[in-house]
Amino acid sequence: MFDFSKKRQPEFGIVAVDDDGDIEVHRLKKESRHGLYSEGLKLVRDIILVLTVFVLLGVFVAQPVVVEGTSMLPELHDGERLLVNKLVYYKIKNVSWGHIERGDIVVFWYPKEPDKSYVKRIIGLPGEMVEVRNGVVYINGEEMREPYLSTEHNQTLGSFPPKKVEEHYYFVMGDNRDNSSDSRYWGLVPEKYVYGKAFFRYWKPSNMGFLEKGHYELNETDKNDTRAAGDSEE
């Protein structure tokens, strides 16, 4: 009587693009594939750009290093991670972007085994005379006061003869003077072996932050007193 198996559909005929010039025909599958392909290319491009930036930063600007050992206690601890400013290498019109100064913590290739790297503090600059008397450093006869040192790690109070720092070389020492292999024992560090200044500690989180340059004071009074004492002995 009644046939419900098929619903009667109105007959509108076949819709074609020629029926109306304003009709846009979208092939959804093709469009979606094209959009996915385009977005994928953009993502790959962005990843390559980001990696390129990081590589350039690592080569020319900053490099992460790991502290090994206890020679820089109490300032640096074993296992800490540092960022090193590599701009000490680059000069434009004789102006260095990261010139090295006394008190800086630097990372350099160990002169006797250049495949190893050390981290120490700059003590003597080119042209200076460095001497250690009973654990106290003297620069050109002037006492160098170093408040960043800890008496806990400076008990031996050793003495070392005067050492002239040649041009393009540096005299370096660890802050843990009782347990540091440095210029007192194996000599000067060539300028070309210094590949950066440590400027930021990013691990461990409790000590995260910028590293301050070591503050020091050259005491001229002690220099004058030493000279006067020498004159009286003669």
C-alpha cells in the first residue's frame, strides 16, 4: 500500500560549474592535501632556520661547558654547567668584543694537552710580573687582594718565584689554591688557547645566574713597605 523503502527526492538535475559563474568548485581532499604539504614545508623551513641560528650562536657567540673537578671552589662546583662567551676571539679595528681582564673566569685549551680544556681565573696580564709569596699573589710587586678566595681551600700558603707574563699570554690560577693545576706549575696560557669567558651558570638551578667578575685590589702600600724593608736589609 505504502512504499517506505525509498524516499522520494526532488529532481533538480545535474549541477555544473557552467550554471553560474560565481560558483566555486572545491575538491576538499585535494585542497586538504595541498594545505598539509604547504604547512609541512613551512615547519621544516622554520626548524632549519632555528637550528641554523643555534649553530651560529654555538660557533661564534656562546658555548655550553661542564665544570669538572674542584679547582675553582667555592665559586664553581663539579658538575655545574656554564655558558661561555666566545667573542674574545673577534676584533674589529683592533676593538675586541669580549676582551680579557684580570679576575675573569676563562675556559682554555690546556697548553700541554690541547685536547683537554680547563677553567681558571685570569691573574696575570701580558707584560706583568707575577709572584706568589706565602699564598699571596703579587703583581709587579703589588699585593693582590682576592676576597673571592676561601681560607678553607687555601691552607698551604705556598711560594713561587716571580714569573714574567709574555705578550699574548696569561697567568691563570684556580680559586682552590690547595688543589689547582695552573700557571704556578705548568706555565702560561697562550692567548690563542683561550676560547671564551664564562658568564652564565645555568645548572644547577639553585645557583643559576650571571657570574660576576672577580673583584680584587692591588695594594700599593704593601709594595712600598716591601721596597723599604728591602732597602733597610741592604
